[in-house]
Amino acid sequence: MSKIKVSLPDQVDSDIQRLVEQGEFLNRDQAVEDLLKRGISAYNTTTEETETLDEEIFDQTASEQQDPAMQDDFL
């Protein structure tokens, strides 16, 4: 595992300390590691599943599409 030195704004440091004190994380190292992972994963939002769903929307023909208001389930 690599180690890095990071300078944080006082507010971010306080927020991390508060989360540790509230029991959200066991310690400061775990908090920083988990929060960094979550931040990085937020940038990795493009997945094959999302791309596949987007493509399927445009592959439907007009005859396959249904108006939800016309379904008997809603009566």
C-alpha cells in the first residue's frame, strides 16, 4: 500500500474528524481511504450496463412502444 501526504482545508479535516467521532469510521486512515474511494468512483460513472440501456431505448420500434396510460393495470 502506498502512502501519500495530503494537505487538507481545515473544514475538510474537521468533517473527517467528526465522522470518525460519530462512529462512521473506525479511524482517520479508514475514513480518508473510504472517502477517496467514493470520490474516485463518482467519476467512473460510465459502465457497459449504462451504455447498453441507452442503446436499447433507441432500438425499440414504434410498434413495441406502449403508452402507459393505455395499459389495463391502471384501471
